[in-house]
Amino acid sequence: MMIMKGVVMMSQKGKWTLLLFVDILLFLLAITTTLTPIYFLVILLSFFIYKDGNAVLFKEYDERKKQKYEEYKRVQEAAQATIRTGKLLKRKGSCNK
């Protein structure tokens, strides 16, 4: 958080985290009071957070997930190429002689 001229300025991640926390509190309030309008507010706020705040909140996670997926694809393509060319089978066959 940064304080500029008496106004508290939050980072983007801080803003979305606070909004997510408020959404969770509203959800708990809706469960305890069983007020239907609060459920709709929670749903709308959740969609808003998912649509606009997901990239900010889970940026590092999404990058790690993307890197793991790219590594998986490289390994899968290498395995398919090895199977197609038959190099793996030729090596096994030469060991049995």
C-alpha cells in the first residue's frame, strides 16, 4: 500500500485480494442469514473477480502452469518422434544380440 496525500493507494493485487476477501465474507453472511439477494450479489461479484482479477491474482501460478505445460508438450513431441522413427525399438533390438 502506498499513501499519497492522505489517500491510500493499493496495488492491483491488493485491490483484487481485498475484493475477494469481501466476497468471501458476503458469502458467509449469505449462508448464515439465508438472504437470497446477497447470494446474487456474491455471484455477480465472483464473476467480476474471475473475469477481471484472475490475471492479477494468479499471474505467477498461471506462468508456472504454462511453463509446465510447454515442458510436457516438448517431452510428448520427443516421445512421439522417437516412436515414429523407431529409434527406441532399434536400441532395444541391438542389446538383445
